[in-house]
Amino acid sequence: MDFNFSEEQNMLRSTVRSFVDNEIMPYIAEWDRKGQFDPAIMQRLADLGLMGVCIPERYGGSGMDYNSLAIVCEELERGDTAFRTAVSVHTGLNSMTLLQWGTEEQKQKYLVPQAKGEKVGAYGLTEPGAGSDVASLQSTAVKDGDYYILNGSKAWISLCDTADHFLVFAYTDKAKRHKGISAFIVERGWEGFDSKATKGKLGIRSGNTGEIFFDHVKVPKENLLGEEGEGFKIAMAALDNGRFTVAAGAVGQIRACLEASVQYANERETFGKPIGQHQLVQQMIAKMKAGLEMSSLLVYRAGELKNRGKRNTEETSMAKWQACDFANKAADDAVQIHGAYGYSDEYPVERYLRNSKAPVIYEGTREVHTLMQADYALGYREDKPLNKMLPAWEGNQVQV
């Protein structure tokens, strides 16, 4: 296996890193304090071709491989989790799901403008009483002639006030439990749709997160994604893509914690020498470095399976679980290394710690992924190819 990135991938990393340094880093502390999301960032990402980086060119994207998406997410989270989250939701959860499951008409109408960055996509699965237990969702979609009448609400929806299109899951036959869930493409402007941002979050304060509501929303039958009853399968396939981007973002957060800690450890002196020369500080930094290397390998292995068009639920679950845990620990240690300064927003590490908690919870809690991995090891769980796989990357295969 070749662990070298291509010249194109290295250029992409440099471009996104420069964008983060110039467009996010100077302003993120203020945005975080104010709980302010700047939607203009989405347009600037679109201008760079990053909103559809792994979507084929014939659908308006940049046509790069799936590990290139990981690079984008890694570098964006180095700036702040909010902006990686925006790309995760728009590209990973929504656009890649349309690429995998959409009809040609749906791709032309919704995927193309999203890949170009002309429209923003989001994902609506979680409800106030349905998180890990997806079958407990209460939203319903009742067939009525040429429409489905959608009622219900979704919680903790990223880009709730910003997105134009939403991939929404609701029961079309509740008696069938998870086999009665269907997926729909919903537009913001339709009558009966509303949204409300959530305030007072522990972290990701500069991200737009909240609730969306459906009050007898008329969804055209052609906006059913897949077949009736395939919603649970589609939701889980989407999470394979979303979890991949979350794991890649966690790599970026580990890197941010390591960079901040190394800089501070070389500048701050105690007992007549830089604190970086104290062994317990060195231990924390060494663990960050180990977490960074291990997480990177897990993420880019999952990305290579995506490039080949292979099912990667097990590998992506492992990457998401481990990378997010490593990021949470790295952020905690970064605050410890900074001492009292780490407890204030004078340095970015307190924000890293607050931001690091959400990815340990969403898109499968660490406990869910622990159980998944145990089931794989014990032989209780086995993944088979889906009837509609995410298409393999069409360019020259790059192994990293």
C-alpha cells in the first residue's frame, strides 16, 4: 500500500489550509463567543470547488476521490468543527446519498446545484425521542394522490436555517418498524416547513444547529428517494459517508491540539526550562502524536475502500469511534498543557475541548460503535454489498 498523497491531493490540502488560515482563524474566536454562523463561508467554499469535491464532474462536482473529501474535512476542522460539520452534512450525508440512491432526474434537480455550491443540502434523521434508536422516530408521510403529506419534526439538524434541501426520513408504514421508514427530498420553501436554531450549546457555537418542523408538507411523489421502506437502509448508508467525514475532521482536531500544545510547550517555562522538557508534558504530546497517526491510517483506509466501491461500514465505524475518542482526549490534554490559560478563550484549546464532545455523540455514540465492533469481532454482524453502492471513484486509483 502506497502511503503517499498525490500531487493533486497535496495541492488541495495546501489550498484548504490557506483558506482556513486566512478566512477562519482570524475570526473564529469572535464567531464562537457570539454563537454566530457566517453563511458566506459556504459560498467561499463553493468558489473553491469544495462543496462537491468528490462528486463526479458530470454532476457538477470536482471529480476528486473520497480521500480528497477527507483532506478537506481534516483541514477545515483544524480551523473549527462548525465548518467541517457544514461540509459533512452537505456533502457526506446529503449529496453523496443522492449520488448513491437518487434517480437521474433527482440528481439533475438537486445534486448538481448542491455540488456546484449553488444550493445547500442537509440531513434530517434525529428527533427529540429518536437518536440511536432510529425506529422510534415519530414523523410520518402519508400517500395522498401525487403527494406524500409529511408531518413531524427533527432535532439537532445542522444547517437548519441555512440549507435549501433536506433529506428527511419518516414512516410510510409504522407497523413495519424500521422496514416502514422512507426517505424524501424536502425543499425549504414548501408550505408547512419551518426551522428554529438551538442556542446555548456547549460547543460548535459558530455552527447553525436546530430543529425543523413539518406541518402537512406536501412532498411530490417524485421526491421519494429510493423505494418505500428503503429509508432505514438509505439512512445507514448515508451515515457511512457522514461518519467518514466526522472521523476525518477528528484527525484535523488532533492536529490542531498537537500544533497548539507544541507551540505553547516550547514557549512556556517553569523551573527554569520550557515545559516541553518535562516528561509528563512530553507524555501527553506523544499520545497526541500517536492518536494522530493511528486515526489517519483508519480514516484513509476507509476512504480507499470507498474509492474502490467497497462496503466500508465496519472500517468507517472503527475510524469514527477511535478518531473522535483520540480527539476528545487530545483536547483535554491540550487544556492541561496550557494550564490556567487553557481555561480561557485567550488560547483556542478550550474551544477544541468543547467542540470535541459532540462528535463522540452524534452519528453513532462511542457506545454504539463499541457494540458494533464487538458484533463484528464475535461474528454476530456481517456487511453485504447494498443493492445500490456508492460509486467507485472514476479517476486514477490512489492508495494512501
